[in-house]
Amino acid sequence: MIAQYVEIGQNTWDMLLLELSLAINTSVSESTGYSPAFLLQAREPQLPGSWYDSVTPGTVTTSSSPSEREERLKEIFQIVRNNLQKASREQGRHYNLRRRTWKPEMGSLVLVRQHHLSKAAEVFAAKLAPKFDGPYKVVAFPSPNVVRIRLPGQRKGRLANIGDLKAFFSSSTGNPEDEDSETPREDTGDQSGQPQSPNQPTAISNEGSPLSLNLS
């Protein structure tokens, strides 16, 4: 939100903190169903520039005893808990639609995600650095989510989280389909790879090359 209102020089971001904090505190959360200010003060704050309480919904003050306000807040907090649980289940369902559990095997090769930091003094940009490093060999599983890896040919290893790993596939491994595709085919007169029948008529394209007509 700050990036949308700062100027090109990026030196005026602190001049908008009051307005931005008010916008965040008065925005209704999709998960809770209420704004943060209402959950903290049991009322909506009056917006700047409003002359009457009716301009800002929910700011009209009504006389109520502390016990009544306490009971009202308890009911609201219970509603918020239910809304948060419902939102958590819904968000988890959408997240798990494309989530596939993966765990490397012992002795397999993996790549490790790198977490670089930009260094202007060294003219190093994190966005331009390689995202993964390796390949590393999996040598142990100290815990269900942590593996011990090391570079092939080295004895010293390191720990890494499974979430930062991905399988490594060597480019030197041949693919039977690729080998078949490189095998030269016999020229049959048809670029599609299908033999042309002697009785199959042909037509001349605009470039002058014959085109086969399939009448079947």
C-alpha cells in the first residue's frame, strides 16, 4: 500500500503513515468480518472530515453499561473465532488443491533453494542470482522435515528443510523418446510422415509446393 502512494524519490513514505494506518484499521477483514478498530474499541472510529456521526457508520454512541458492552464483545469475539476457523478451512482447501507431498529418497540428488541478500557495495543483486544450488546428495534424515545433505565428493554436510529442496534431474540422462525423434525417417514424399498413395490427388499451394488432399 505504501508503494502505491510514494513519489519517485521514495523519501515521502513516512508522511502518509497516519492515513495508511487509518485505512488499515478501518478496513473490514475478510476473515474476521470486522475491522481491527472495531474489535479493539467496540466501535468504528470517526473518519476525518465528517461533521456528523451518521456520516461514518457505526460511530453513533449509545448509552450502555459496562456489563452490556462486555457481553456484546463476548458475542462478537465468538463470531470472530467461528469466522476465522471457517476462513482457515476454506483457505487450506484452496491451498491443498495443488499441493503434492514430496520427500527425497536416501542417496538421491537434490537442489537447495538459496536465500540471497542484495549487496550494493559488491554490486550483487539477489534477483539476478541463481535460485538453487547443487546438486547435493541426501545422506540422513535427522527429523521428518529436515535432511542432511552434502556435495558429492565432500565429507562435510549441511542441514536443509524439505521445503527448500527439489529433485535434481541430470541433462545427461537420455530419453528414449528423444532418441527416437532424432532417427532420420525415409523420405516418402509427404512431410507429415505418412506414405502418399499413388491415387491420392495433389494440389499446388501459393508457394508452388505440392499439397496432398485427403479424400477419405
